[in-house]
Amino acid sequence: MANQQNEATVLTHIQKLVSEEHQLFDRASLDDTETRRLAAIQVELDQCWDLLRQRRALRETGRDANEAHVRPPEVVEKYVG
């Protein structure tokens, strides 16, 4: 995921990830590869939502939304939302 994406692009990516996540959740059971993919999707979703929040906060404070950047998983996974 590129650092300087507009919100529409990020939201489209989120929709694709959520769709894939739902497909995995709908299965009766997951193999190891699917379990790892589900975990990766959840981390990437956290990163996408964080990026959107950053962009909006920057814009609301009069700064350039493109200053927002994708934060590492170990940062965004600690958020409670």
C-alpha cells in the first residue's frame, strides 16, 4: 500500500479486504495458509483505517493529508477502537 494514496483509493482497498475477510469467516474451517491470510488482512485493515484517520486529522488541522503514512503493524495493532 503506497504512502500517498487518496481516501477513495484507500476506501476501495478496504472494501476489497473486508470482502476477502468475510469470505474467510464464512468458511467452516481454515487451513494454516488461510488463517495466516486472515491475520494479515486484519493487520492491513488496521493500517488502512489508521491511514484514513491520519489523513483526516491532518486536513482538519490545515496540513497536507499526504503527510500521512502507513504505520507499522506493531503500532496500529495496539489501538483500541
